[in-house]
Amino acid sequence: MFNPFSLEGKTIIVTGASSGIGRQCAIDCSRMGAKVAIIGRNEERLNETLSLMEGRGHTMFSYDFAQLDGIKDFITLIVSEIGKIDGVLCAAGMEKSAPMKLLKPSDYEEIMKVNTISAFELVRQATGVKVINTPASIVFISSITSVIARTTTAAYSASKGALVSGARVMASELAKRNIRVNCISPGTILTPLMQNYLSQLSEEDYQKRVNGFPLGLGETTDVSNACIYLLSDASRWITGQNIVVDGGYTIQ
């Protein structure tokens, strides 16, 4: 059966694969036939992800992307073990919420380093001629806070907005090598962390959050399906874009 969304024969790197969106993306990429290298900081949770994946040839690597100087050698290690790659999905990140008056320069520096600079450096190293096959696809997980204002998220929003604007420039520079670069900006997704956060809200605040999404809150598979599309040949003519996956939140 013809399937333009197949990832058969592709080797994909997924960061942030120990939980949440990154974990689901790794699992679903494996289901679509890709050989997947999963990366995260927690080896125990990475092993859990690996146990849920389908197919053979998958590998796991523990790495903290806050260690910027080691990314080049880390990518060299990955390629030596799994061969050249066909796609990169950057799902690793952190969130820090606080009113602007409480945010210090160190807060911005920390979140930009983890969410943005490390992702950009990963892509810089992963797009080396000896590292990546072409055509290839790079996908950043951004957030709807890159395009909307949500109080207490100034640092987080800035880091995610930088992914979107940076991806456009990278897409322009890498197009001549047939390497595509895109972003996905999810709304509220029911990851374990988000479910824990929502459980602590008052009934009024919970309903307000839910009612903001015409199609209801999202599942991790809603994001992974979009990632599969961008990593597959079905999206061969799409680059430099930010696909908002938010159940209609931003149309209101």
C-alpha cells in the first residue's frame, strides 16, 4: 500500500525522548518504520521509552544538552554507532513560569540555553556533510506561546519564539542542500506533567483552560502525527514553517 508518510529506511534522532511529547514521537516514529536514536538525561526513563518502541535497531543515549561544548563529540559518537541520519526532532526542553518582575537574567539565560541554544547547536553539528543524508528534515518542538501572550511565560515564550524565527533562517540556508527545517507549536497537551499541573487548578481555572480549546485538550499523538508528517517525504515541499497544533486555541 502506498504510504507517503512512511519512515522506512530513515534514521531519526529524537531528543527529550524520556517522557511526554518526545517519548510519543520516538514510539510513533518506530511504528512508522524508522530506526530511532532516543536521547534524554534519565537512563531509566529512556529504557522505558525503548521498551515501548516497535521494530529493531533502535538505540538510546544519555546526554544533558546544557553541556553545549560536548554536542559535537556527542553527535560524532551517535553517527559512529548508527550511521548517517535522515532527520532530527528536537523535543528536549524546560519550562519556567514566573511573573516578569520575578525573572532574573539568569532565568532567561538558563531557559534559552536549554530550549534554544542547545537545539541550534545540535542542528549545526547534525547537519554536517559527514553526519546527515539528504534529503533530510529537522523539526523543532516550539509552543503556541511563541505566537500568543500567556502571563508568567516571558522567558519560556521568548525561547520558543526564537526557535520559530531561527528555523526560518536555517531553512533558507539549508534549502540548497535539500534539508528542510520546520517547527511545531503545540497547545496544551495531556502529558503526565501537564495532567499533574491541571489537577492542582481550581475547578474554575481548570474549566477556563479547557474551554479555551474548541476541540478539547490535545494528546501527545496529535503532536507526534504532525512530526511524522514533517519527517516524512510527504512534506518534501514544506520548509521554514511553524505548524500550530492547538485544537483551535489560536483561532479565537
